[in-house]
Amino acid sequence: MRDVLVIGGGPIGSYLASRLAGIGLDVLVLEKRAGLGNKVCCAGIISQECLDSFALGNGLVLRRGNSARVFPPSGRPVGLWREKTQACIIDRAALDLVMADRARAAGADYALSSPVKDIQPGEDRVTAEIETGGRRQNLEARVAVIATGFDSRLAERAGLGKPGDFVIGAQAEVEIGDIPEVEVYLGRETAPGFFAWLVPTSPSRGLAGLLARRKPGIYLERLLSSLRSQGKIGLAEAEPGYRGISLRPLERTYARRVLVVGDAAGQVKPTTGGGIYFGLLAAEIAVQKLKRALEQDDLSASSLAGYEKEWKKRLGKELGVGYWARKLYERLSDRQLDRIFEIAVDNGIIEALLEDKDLSFDWHGKAILRVVRQKALVSILGMMKVPFQFGR
């Protein structure tokens, strides 16, 4: 019987596996894909803070950026610039390989082409039913960690609920022209309630994508057509990719002999859909809690509850403010959104934010609250009858 089954071989699962194997535990990673390092629907933008905090390595970085252009519905761009590097565009597919290599080097084993069909926590072990080679078999461990991303029902089968809100991401790799920085597009005709992007990854290639609640393929085709007509992109390199993204955490992220981490737990920034950094932060908390629980041989729900308490202490307020802002943004009409940008530019709000040392690529809560409390914007928010509170 293994010590730990990690279900999911993405960056969060592999990070967990590397840390747990590194302290001498017997770890097996179960991955449904036949191989790691395939392209995924992810823009691959992380902060320098994330890169440094988890020593992900400069070799993953395709390019760095300290600026972006945002296009409100009016089409008049607003430039954002800071002196220091704000974002690192990484090779997202290579990240899977790098993290898995680290886990294997630490002693973790991998079983590819092994989708987990069910999970059953018991009194003295947890049993995972997997399908491999056309046959089903059961694997046992002292504890299991679900790190599968959004498209798994394992957490629900473990009695932990399902995502309360989600969005679909759609993205295509494209040929690009002279696009020196990330571009973000807003508006209901482009990505209703969300946003679209064009991310240059090399001098001749980039990623074009968007988030949408419905019909993401239709909106993506409109986006690609518009960008082609503007001469910003050429042909798409391959078929678009799609994936679900949780906007709210699960009702619970722990049970007897089970933890849920990363996208599967909803530890994702509701403002942008980014989940790598928050998932890694939560994974490190999970490592510490699991180490103690395994040493004490107490993997009861009450013993593992501390994991949820700690990650919510670290991330809960940020996720709450972000979700409140997300719902507010979805209520804005194009006209209101344009007006907000006009006010923010004319009153120096954007410039002041960019000069604020507390403004962070990852931590949006303080900036959000600072913006909505600006007197110049209160009239617009007041007309929308926006409540000034947030939470789950």
C-alpha cells in the first residue's frame, strides 16, 4: 500500500509529489493522459513572484513583460506600464515536464494512461479505481490528493461538492505580426462578462483566447477573424483548445483520507482565471498538513481540516474580493465600462495604481477595493446599486 496517491500529473500534482517523495514518502501519481508535455489551454502567464517562490527556472520563460495594452469596448487602447517585470510568459507544456521530472528525481512514481474512475475513502485506507490497458483495477494508499484540474467528478464522489461557478476558456496558437506586448480586449461582443487576449510567445507566434460562459468556440472564431482583419495574426497553428475554469472554491476541500488542491479545489483567481500560483501555494500547505497527519497516523477529516483552514487564511479574502469584483464586472454594460475607463484615465486613477508599490500581479484585492472606493467612480457604481461587501 502506498503512502500517497496523487491524482493528476499537472504542475500542482507533480509539485505535491516531488515535495512528499522528497521527505521519504511512497508516492504514486496517476495521470489519465498517455504523456506529459502536451499543449494545454492556458496562456501561461505567471508572475516573477511565482517563478521565484517555487524556483520554476528561467528556462521555462519565453518572454517577460512589464506592459500591456487594454482595449475597452470603444476600441481606444489604454497602455499599462511599470518599470519592473510584472509577468513571465512561460512554456506551459514544458512546465508539466519540468515538474514531473523533479517529482521523479525525488522518488515519485508515475502511472500514465491511468484515469481514476472512482475513489473510496475507508477507515484505514483510500481506494482508487483506475482503468489501464482496458481493464479496471484498484489501488490503495493511506491518503489521496485530487489535483486533476476542473474536469473531474472525483471530489463530488468524495462528498465534497462541485464547483459553484465556472467559465470556459478557449485558445488557439496563432501566427502573429509585430505585437510587442500582451493585448487584452473587453466588451460584450468580444467576451461577454469576461475578456479576450493576444499573448506573444515568440517573434512569430502567440496565443489568442478568451473566457466565456457560453459558446466559447463562436466567440473565439469572431476574435480570430477580427484579429486577422487587423493584420495582427495569421493562420491558427492547430485546432483550438478548451477547458473549464472554476471561479469559486469547493464547498469543502478535505475529507477522511482525501484532500483537493489547485484547479480541482477552485483555488483560482476569479478575476483572470489564473490558477498556477495559488494552486502551488495551497499545495505547499497541503504538504505540511499531510506530513504531520501521516507521521501521527491520523488521516481523519478533523485532522485534515487544518489544510482548508490554512489555505483559506492565505487565499480566502483574495478569492472573495476577486469573485465580488468578477460579478460586478459581469453586470457592466459596454457603455458603463467605457465610462469607467474614461474616468480612470482622466482622473489619474490608473496612473496612481501603477505607481502603487502594493499593486501586485497576483494579489488584486487591495487594488480592487481601492478602485471601487474612488469618488469619481461612485456615481456609476451607485447607479448599478452595487453592495459594498463581498464574500462567499
